[in-house]
Amino acid sequence: MPVPLYQAKAEFFRMLGHPVRIRVLELLQAGPTPVRDLLPEFDIEPSSLSQQLAVLRRAGLVTATREGSTVVYALAGADVAELLRTARRILTELLADQHLLLEELRAAR
């Protein structure tokens, strides 16, 4: 029996639900990047970064190409960057609404 779409979406968002994975996707928006250039952006062991990159690669969100002894990662498509932009827009709106509510609460004292 096929997985219902809502369940597949939930699994997709669960896969994205790790700060390192989100940060990697954000960094890769600037273009293909060697692992050695990604690592300084994180306070984690290289093996942990490799594990997170593997999750993103298996999900089809990033690609990996070997250039000599260097592995270069890139976003698999423009849709990934668009998803991140959409998430930023939604968060911006939510935080703006929260800020307005906070101002109202303070004014009501």
C-alpha cells in the first residue's frame, strides 16, 4: 500500500528538522562548495557533518561530486532554495505578528 501524501510530507519535513542540515542547505545556496569549506561553519566533528550530508544526499536535496580528493556538494535543484526562501518568509511573518502581539501586551499594562 502506498504511503499517503501527508505522511510522505511529514517524513520529508522530519528529515529537514535538523539545524545542521538546514544550515548546509543555506550555505549551498551560494553555489557548489567543498566539504572543507563547509566544516568551519559548524562546531561539529567532520564525521557528524558527513552523516548530515549523507542524509541530504539520500533525500535527493544535494548532489556530491568528487574532484580529485575533494568532495563538492551542491543543491540538487532550485526548488530547495525556493523552499528555504519560503520558510524565511513565513518565519518573518510569524515573528512580525508575535512582535505586534508583544507590543499590544506591553501597551495593555
